[in-house]
Amino acid sequence: MTEVERVAVTPAAAALLRSLHAQHGDLMFHQSGGCCDGSSPMCYPAGDFLTGDVDVHLGDLEVGDQASGPVTVPVWMTRVQYEYWKHTHLTIDVVPGRGAGFSLEAPEGVRFLIRSRLLTDDEYARLRATAVL
């Protein structure tokens, strides 16, 4: 049985993450669910945004390739926001536009965004069975 993933990344976003990793080192995402910039996934150098008991680790994005080697980007969300989104699968994508002020993609003329879909009944049941809720 394959593992159910809560987060994924598009090829375009993975390519941008490899570029940002080359510039800034290890990375992380945090999704706060707040207003304005907080409603977008924010990409930070790993450790620049401190997570704690109020955050849920959704999973890790494996975005490396042969040239970059392994690149893993953890994805976090505030527990309050997670309660609204726990029935969804999230995909991080990138689109043209002004990035969020504190997110690393801002100077690149693009912004990260979340695309979501509801988990299937089977996916949700498998997550519940493994206590990954």
C-alpha cells in the first residue's frame, strides 16, 4: 500500500526551489492561513521561521535532481489552519506575479501558491489509520 501524501509540488515549483536552495541553502515552507501575505505559502531559509506546538508538519517535498542532488523542503502549517484543511491534499505551485514580501521567491517575479483538492475517502481513512491527522 502506498503512503498517502498531504503535500506535493509541481515541476515548475520544484525547479524554483532548487534554484532558491542553490542561493540560500536549506529551505522550509510555512502556511499560516492569515490575511495578506500569510494566506500564501511562505518559503524561508530553514530555521529562519521557528515552528512549535502551534504548527503541524504536513510532509517533506523531495525536489532535488541529478544536478542538485537531494533537496528536501519541509512544509508546515499552523494547527488552527490545519483544522480547516485536514481533509485536503495540497500542491505547491508557482505562478507569475509579485511574491510575498518575506518569502524567498519575491525578487524572482513569481509567487508560490497552494492548489488543493479534497482527499478521497480512502486517503482520509488511511491517514486516520496511521494517526497522521
